[in-house]
Amino acid sequence: MAKISPVSIKYMIYASFKTAGPLEKPDVIGAIFGQTEGLLGSDMEMRELQKEGKIGRIEVELESVDGKSIGEIKVPTAMDKSATTLIAAALETIDKIGPTEAEIKIEKIEDVRSNKRDFILERAKKLMGQIEEEGSFKEMSESLKVESRTEKIQEYGESRLPCGDISGDEIIVAEGRADVLNLLRNRVNNVIGMDGTKLPKEIAELGKTKELTLFVDGDRGGKLIANNIIQNARVKYVAVAPEGKEVEELTGKEILIALRRKVESADYVGGRMPNGREVEEVEKTNVEFSGDVKEKLRENYGKVSGTRGALLLDSGLDVIRKVGGREIARSVKGSRTKVAAIVFDGAATANLINLCDEQGISYLAATNFASVSGARVELIGL
């Protein structure tokens, strides 16, 4: 039998169980292998997965209380998130262990790599302090900005869900903590994570007063989660990562495109995005802009940084005029020179993005962006 290397473990499934009678550990192991056999197809047989080293040694802890048995099961896996969640769901179908009736409940699925990442980050900080005059100031400054954004992660509710700033009316709901961290890293602050495959009660409650956008991975597991959440909570929109990718690994541009392609939850049927005009328009506008354009706009940002104001630029990316944040719409519409780009020291609202589309503005650079479906203006993060 192949053994899974501790280095290869990605996730740990934690499950609790209770039975009507006394048990021993072999009874639990036997039930796991026996009662999940054939459920998920030949490629997902737990015995074979363990032989191949994709599932590690299953650990069981149990105790007897008043003639009944309660305990915990831990299943380490080296598979991706989708396969791991399927294995976890299969465990909950077990209704008998040994000679007695039983109930198994998945408590959580932990990304064990996050602990390693935390160690690596802390160790890297210490090592960086030992390096004298290594690396450019620009690189360290950017690293500090990213770190400061991710350190803003908070916890919400009794379930202690990872989140950013969810005080506004629009909230993005991601699958887990790693997804939340990546979104915060890329300046998407109004995000909260479910931290598991089940719907936390806090998310259902938020859906009663907030506009929720569910943002899931582009794999089978993400589609299963989306279908479950839509059926059990009030979700306005659904956004999906590119096929085969997880939200936690997306770049800033991929995040923006995915959020711009969000659809009404009623249109998200069977895990498939509709092939309507809205999606086609977004795909047509998804063109690469040159590095020179981005660099020029970011250079101009220094002229308004900290002022909450904006710069209006012409087709040559020269400054037409500097305006206050509340004067953008009036100034754009009244400008004698065609405005081709806007650099804004703040978060671009849906109204500002729509203004750019109405006026045919090519580029909008800002520190953050609202989610707008079908926007044609190129959004550039500062």
C-alpha cells in the first residue's frame, strides 16, 4: 500500500460521529471503506485512493458514554478541493457502523497548507531583516502594501468566518479563508468566506439584508457548492473562476473579469453560465492593454494620491485637468477635449464605471472597483 507523504497533504477532513452502541476503531474504518464503495465511481474508491497515496492513514478517536459511542475521524488527502469535498460528503452517507446505527457529520475541511504558508511568511520576514541592502525599495514597498491589506482580515459571527469590510450593502461570498486572503490582496475588500462546504447560518442571515455575490471555484466542487447555496440562501449574483482554477490562485485581472461576468442566480442553472449577450460583450472587451499605458496611468496617480481627487486624461494620456471626486461626471461631460482615461484616488463606484461606458472612456484607474456586469472600460488597479 502506498503511503501519503506528510509533505503532500493538502487538506484534512474532520468528522464527528455517534452511534447507538459500543464500538471499536476497526468497526469505524471498515464502515468507511465498505459503505462508500461504489458511491463515487471506480476512480474515487477510497481503498484505491489510499493505495495510490491520495488518501493518508485514517485516524479514529472514540469513547463510550452510557453504552453509546462518540468520536472523531480525521482523513488527510493529497487531492484537489473538489475531490476532497466529494469524499467528505460521501462520509456523511454512512448510517451504520458495526451492528449499530450511526450518524457522521463533517465538522470542517482544513487547508493544512495555510499553516505552512504562515510559517513561511513569518520566517521570510525574519530572513529579510537579516539581509542588508538587498532588493529594491519599490519591491519591499509593494510587499508591505500587500501584507497590510491581508492583515486586515477579520472574523464574523459565531462561526468566526474570515472576512474583510462587510459593512456595505454588497458582499462577495467566497468558499474559504485562502480565497478571502487573495481577494483582499487584490483590493477586493467586501468579501466573506464560508470556511467549509456547508452553508453557515451567518451567510443566510446576511442574505436577508445584503446583496450577495457568490464567487466559487471553476471546478465541479465549486458548481456543487453554488447550487447548494443558491437553494438555501438569498443570493443575488453568481461569479465563477475560470475553468479549472480556484479563486485563491487568481490574478487581480482574472478576479475583475470573473466578477464582471457575474450572472443573476436565477440564470445560473445546473452549474452553467448562460451564453447571453452580456457574457459575449465582456469577452470582446477582454483585451490586453500595453504595459506603457498602465505605467503612465500609475505615474499620474502620484499627482492625486491622498487627495480623493481625479485626473482626466486625453488620448495621448496627457492630463486635461484635475478635479474633485464629486466633480468627475460634470467635468467629463463638459470637457471640450475628449476624455480617454480617468485616474481616481478612491474606489470606483458602479456609477463611475457606467459613466465611462456612456462617454466612451477607454481606461479607468482606481484603488478598487465595484462589480458591474458587462462594463467595457478597461479597469486598472492602482
